Amino acid sequence: MDTLVAHDTTVDCPVSSWDEWGKLEEVIVGRLDNAVVPPYHVSVTFNVPNFTAKLHRLVAGFRYPGWMRKRAQKELDGFISLMEGEGIRVRRPEIMDHRKKFKTLLWSSTGFCIACPRDCYMVIGDEIIETPTCWRSRQLEGDAYRPLFKEYFNAGARWTSAPRPQLPDELFDKNYTIPAKGEPIRYIINEFEPVFDAADFVRCGYDLFVTRSNVTNLAGIEWLRRYLAPRGFRIHEIPSICPQPMHIDSSFMPLAPGKVLVNPDYVDIDRLPPILKKWDVLIAPRPDPVDDLMAKISMCSPWTSINVLILDEKKVVVDASQPTLHKALKDWGFDPMPIPFLAYGPFGGAFHCATLDIRRQGVLRDWFA
């Protein structure tokens, strides 16, 4: 079909990003200012490591301690400096007060933070898509990005929002428990309405890969599939074997054309979509152990080791605490750029999570033809 021919539809638009590896030219990076531990809710507490979940029950709704924000900010500043040193334009959202309470007709909440723009926003070519996240505490994050999105829209970008979710109690399994080893995966959310995080999707031109998770349901996947299908896009589901699935970018990360990094603990290699048979599947090394308080109280699993940011088809930003992964990337032909970033974990993610690429070089094409 002629819609799958490689072409560039966004040459004159400030927003243009079709995949995860084209040379990065402009990026939005999150903020830590005024970060608040998200309020207690099943969608939050049972989505994080056990130790952090126990801690969360005690500190939910409070501001993050200053010493945590200070250390994480230092590492974030280093990350920004690295990208600016590579000639990448870095944009920032507005500062918000996350302590303010807001409410709908069904529930009330305080905020969280805007550390991870990758979660709630997706760029497909010249289009920014706001996603229907199921975390109540994140429903007003978009206000911090409005000035940037309006700027991009006025310059020619498309700007879309998925249906706003109601997030009633009926969407959530209030009796949810984390599956024990050997038990089938259970999900915190059901199919009451479409919800999904953008971070459960990765892009390879006309093909997107997704993981159903505790923040992305089948209805959400189907909404995006129907929305993108008329333009020739295809969405492939990768079943997760993680007991607490959330966000594909710690399970499955395309690094370059024909190469994908896979977490063997969370993905069954034998069940990858057939479309990947001609690609090199690089098995990620087990994360190096880290004796650091920030790692112990992280909202993320140790497998955020593979939550890397690709600057071009060779350069990959990776956490300095993971020398085994650095060596593996070198052996696979990449140029790892290690910097410290462990302190960002308690705020929700790592390099890929902390960013939203706005412009990458490259055209829309079918990488699996």
C-alpha cells in the first residue's frame, strides 16, 4: 500500500519524531519543582516495589524531602548539560504547585510532579497526543505543558487529546494483590473505559509496540489502534510476564533500525511478535546491584537500567551505575554515554521517562518491509 512508502510529512513543522533512534534535535525534559508524593491509591501503591509501597503509605501527600530533590536536580542538570553539549535544544514545562487539591464529580486528589513527560504525552510525526492516564494525581499535569504545546500548535503541529477518563472506583480493583511467583498476571485496572500511558508504547515508524499493564488496558490500546490505523500505522502487543507491569521502556527498547534491547525477566523472547524475526534481539544483562538509598526507595524496578535515551543510531545515554550494560552496548556497536541518574527513580523514572522527544531527524518509513 502506498501509505507505507518512506516519506517526510513534517519537513516544515517544529514537531517531527517517528521513531526512538533518529538524531535528536529538540526535547522536552521534566521538572522536579514542588514534587509531592502522590496520594495513596491502589493504582499507585501497588504499582511500585514492595519497600517503596510500604513507605508510600506513610508519606503519601507530603512534599518530597529537600535533600532528595537536591540530589535528583543535580543529576537532572547533568543530563540536560549532556544533551545541550550534543547540540540538542532542551525545552521545559512550567512550574506547578502540586500540593493544591483538585476534584471532579467523583473524586479529589492532590498532584504528583512533572518529572516524566513521556508518560502522558506521545509524539507521532507532527502530532502531539495527550494520553488518558489512570493516575488521578496526574490529571492536571498537562497545564504545565500548555505554553509549549500551544507554541508548537501555532507553528503547525497537530495537537490531539484522547477521551478524558472519568476514573471512577469501578475502574480499579480495590482488592488487588501483587501476583505471587507462578500465578497469572492480574491487573489493577479493568476495561471500564480506555486508559493508557504513552510510556507503554515505543515507535518504529509505521509500527508501534505496546505492553498491556497496570496503567494501560486493552480498551486504551484499541483506541489508539483505531485512531492511527487510517494512516497505515500498526500496533503490536508484547505480552508482559512482569508481576507488576508498567511501561514498556524498561522491558523492550528499540535502539536502532534492526536492533531491539529486551529484558528477559519481563518479556518471553519466544513470544515476541513475528514481525521482529529479522531484527537482532539483544538480551539485556541483569542490572548491576547498586548500594544506594535512592535505588532502595525508587518508584521503579532495577530494570530501569534499560530505560535509556537514544541520541542517534550510535549514542545511548545510560546510567553510570550499570557497567555491565555499558560493555554490552559497546559490544553491540553502540557508544554508551554514562552519567549518574539513580536519584531520579523516586520521582518516577529514568532517561527515557524524563524526556519527550519533539524533533528527531528521519522520515516516516516501514522498517519491517
